[in-house]
Amino acid sequence: MSQRETSENPCSPRLKYHNKRVAVTKSFTFDAAHRLECYEGKCKHLHGHTYRLEITISGFVGEIGISVDFGDIKAMFQSAIKSRLDHRYLNDVLPKMNTTAENMIVWMWEQLDEEMAERGLISQGHRLEKLTLFDTDKFGNNDS
């Protein structure tokens, strides 16, 4: 064996560095239309948004120092949220609710929690820590 083959495994526990719970956040966008029912304001009329969703997941790192891969967070967002809401009329595709950001975020939490459970992340000690939903127009303006 060469010296290189006998040297320390590059994936040894030294890459882990710590045993603390850490959180990572990834941001995504999707486009959708909706209207608010029983609301007196501009949002009572059909209109659209480019929504931005920030997903924060915590967990303990594995042997190479990663808790949850950003690619896995993206896949969960695609499966649980984007595939069901992107370019849709939210009043038709969400459960019977007023499509306020407050109601939508709870529905999204439930979907992502279920997705995490199916992928085994919850049983590995991961948890959804925070979801933040922004409803912006395509120019990043929040004053509508």
C-alpha cells in the first residue's frame, strides 16, 4: 500500500467538528394567484404574487459536517409546495380556507413536515424550525 492509501480516511470524524444542533435556511419562489374572501381591500379581487418561501430546518451534523443537504430541501420544496401551488389559483387548490399568508404558512408547514417524515429526516432528529412567506410582485415590491 502506498502512503496515501494508509493515511487517515478523509471522511473521518474530524470533519464533523461539533455535536450541536444547527439550522440551515434555503429560499424559494413560486408564482400564484388568489383572492381574499370577506375582506374589504385590494386583495378581495383576483391578483397574483411571486411568493418567496424561506425554509429553515435544524438537525445534528453527520460525520462530514452536514445536517441536511440543500439539495434535499429543494427536492422537498419542489414536491410538497411548488408542484402543487406554482402557477395555480390558490383558492381552488388549497383546502377550504381564506388564502391569507397566515393560513397558507400553516398548510405549507404540514406538507413539509409530512415530506420530512417520509424521507426519514424526522426520525434522524431533524425538525422544521421556521417558515417565512413573502408575497411580492415580480419587481420585489411589497406595497400592494
